[in-house]
Amino acid sequence: MTDTSHNHRLYIETVGCQMNMLDSELVVAALRQEGYELTDSPKKADTILFNTCSVREHAEHKIYSALGRLKYVRRRRPQTVIGVIGCMAQKDQDLIFRRAPHVDLVVGTGQLAEIPRLIREVRARPQRQPQKAVSLDRTSGSVTRIADSFRSYDPLRDPDMRPTPFQAFVRIMIGCDKFCTYCVVPTTRGPEQSRPPSQIAQEVRLLAEQGVREITLLGQTVNSYRHTENGRLYRLSDLLAMIHDTDGIDRIRFVTSYPRDMSDDLLQAVRDLPKVMRYLHVPLQHGCNDVLKRMKRGYTVEQYRDMMHRIRDLIPHCSVSSDFIVGFCGETEQAHEKSMDAVREFRFKNSFIFKYSARSGTRADELFEDDVDDRTKRRRNVEMLELQNQISEEDNAEFIGRRVQVLVEGPSKSAEKAARRQPPPTGRPLSVQLMGRSECDRIVVFDGNPRLVGSTAEIEVSDCTGTTLIGSIVTREVRHGSSELLPILS
Ligand code: SF4
């Protein structure tokens, strides 16, 4: 007999990148159609989903620990459905059922559309039958068959799951064909596939109608975007031009770029299209050619330098951020010093620095020994972080006395913390510390009325830290659900 005793409360925990945040938004939207409501506690939920990441070992450990704790929840509330979805589901598949036999669902990145049906299936059977939906392995047949098994999932949207009600992610491609030796993404997200530009433009229009003002186009290598529609080839530069004039959209960003595909037409589009923000995230990963070769990144430091020169020449004031891996297999002290030199030379706005962790199923794991001990990895990580922070602070100091435009996103982290410690008295406070991002992606904090959230403001910068510009409002534009523009001097 069908178990109808459940309460339609969904708890979803998301780890990893923006792609995962978007996937969670879409899964939640689909489950809302089935009558589910979100809850912030697994204790109140009858359906618990983990949207997972496989890029770092640490993220996987955390999920397995969380699953271990849920064994007891399942004993107390047998109607609870527990699912693991996303990258780890695609990578580990049956291993998840072996390590956590109380899991009901394992659904890979290419099968997310199946989730509502699979949850129904689990509930429909008195004797629980684990359900698995994953895509084909990348070595299991023709590229077309494998690509078909990874379906891009971009149906309904859920405003409650967005970073803010006026910011949204839009996926323009899935998968990756670069096969860097340390990376699991080509396995967990499948072959590179770009979505049709007309579909993307329609989604952007829909989001604008829902009040979204800033969109971030997502792709693992977003600037590798290529799609032929009605006989015309669209690259990322063409797509940016196509969506640029969408009414209601004021800001467009895109992440993450791949150095070798940073073409001049794209840089010119960033320069010439005023709504496209002057910010590029282009991971270098390492500053030593031998290591880049072992990583199979497909470029040398010299080629990356050439790209940086083209960026600086073509787009004045464009900020660039990077990712780095420290402690990759065979990384000597000299190689690490070359990475440090690269941080000094390229002066990134910020860098995401990771200690290398071997991932099963990658070429690096098969070919090379993970021979840099953890202490050394930690030390190199700290050294690079300190250097990057010093550079970020020096470059942020250049902004003191200048004005930047921000989209006001909400209270700053410290304002949120303070409100949690001591909730404000009844009524809305007249002024709190707010935060927004500049056009070059710097975090800016300033005092202002909370009703400014969702509007743009001009901020004069008076101070800074390595991560934040601090300033005060010069002018603001308020747009609360109407197209009325009210410039107010403060
Ligand atoms: S470009 Fe390399 S690091 Fe980036 S997703 Fe593809 S394989 Fe992974």
C-alpha cells in the first residue's frame, strides 16, 4: 500500500560550486510542483537531499559523515526518504548504498529531472527499493551516447533558492572536455554541451520578468561556449550581445573561464557591452610549466601571460581572479616559488587556493604519486594566501577616494551576525551595514537603509581590507517593483 503519511517537507543541503546551487534551485522548484515545502532542519523533513561535490576529498567526507548520522533518523522515522544527488552520486554510484545502506536515492548530475518520480517510486513500495539514476561512464561508448545520457536540466526556477531575489544563475553549458589530470568534472558532469542561445535568451527574459537584475552565466569552461542555431555559430561574445538588451537586466557576469579559450572577440564584448561586468575568473592553477604539463592544463605560463596582457590592453580596469593548487604531485620547492612569482606578477584580485587532494578516477591519481606531505601542502597554502591577501589589500587601497557602483545585495555579514546576537527592536532599522559588489567584483560595505536592497548605489570608498572596500553612499537609485527611478542625494 502507498505510504501517504509523509509531510511534504524537504530539506536540501548543497555543497560545491554555483552550478550545484543552480541545480538545487531547479530540483526544489520541481518538488514544489508536487506540494513540497522547504524546511531548514532535517529533523522536520520527510525528504532529505544532499547535493554533493566531488572536487575535494573533504567535501565527500562531510557528506558521508552526515549520512552516517541519518541512520538513526531513519530508524525513528521510517517514512523519511534520503537521497544523494549531484557529482558524488555520479562518481560513487553503488558505493554510496554500500557505505550508507539507508540511502534511498542516488541521482547523478545528468538525471536530476528524474528526482520527483524516483521519490514517488521509493514511497510507493512498502519494501523500500533503492533507486539509482546515473549517466554513462565517459569510457563506455560513443561521445554522442554519453553526451545524451547527461541531460542539461533547466526547467522551472525557484526564487527562494537564489542568492538573492534579484540575482540568478543561468547555465549556458554543461560538462567539460579538457580532462585536466587532477579533476573529476569531466566524469561527474560529462561531455561539454552548450545550450541553444534562443533557450538561454528566453530564460533570461523570464528571470527579468520575475525581478532579476543581475545574471551570472555558468559553465565549467564558460568561454568555450559554442552552439550552432539556424545555421549560425554563436560564441560567448555573440550570446552576451544577444542577451545584453534584455529589459530589466542591468548586470551580466560569467564564470569560470578557461585561459586557452580567452579570445579577443570575448574581451572586446566585455569592453563594449556596458552591462557586462569587468571581471574575469580565469584559473592559472600553477606557475611552473612542468607542473602545468603534469596537470595537462593545455597552456604554459608564457601563454597565460600573453592572455593577461591582452586583457589589460583591451579592458582597462578589468579585475582578474584565479585558482591555484598547491602540493600537486611532484611539486618541488622551486616549482612552488614559481607559483608564488606568478601571484606577484599577475596581481589577481583574489585567488582561491586549494591543497591538492588525490581523487579516484582521475589521471593524476593513476599516473603520479601524491608525494607532497600534508604539512608542506599546508605551509605552501598559507604562504600563498598571505601573499595574495597582501596584494589584494594593496590593490584595494588604490580605490580609496574613488567611487564604485554596487548592486545592494543585503546586510553585510557582520550586520547579520549582530542581528542574530541581538535582534533589532520591532520595526525596521533606519540604517544597517549593507553589502554589494562593484562592477569589478569587489565586496563593498557601507551604512544605509535596508530598503536599498535590490537597487544600485554609488559608494565613495574611504577604507579597505584585503577582502572588502568600505565606504559611504553618494547617490542611490530605488526601484521597488516599479520602473520608477528615483535618484536621491544622501
Ligand atoms: S577545465 Fe580542467 S579543472 Fe576545469 S572543469 Fe575542466 S577538467 Fe576540471
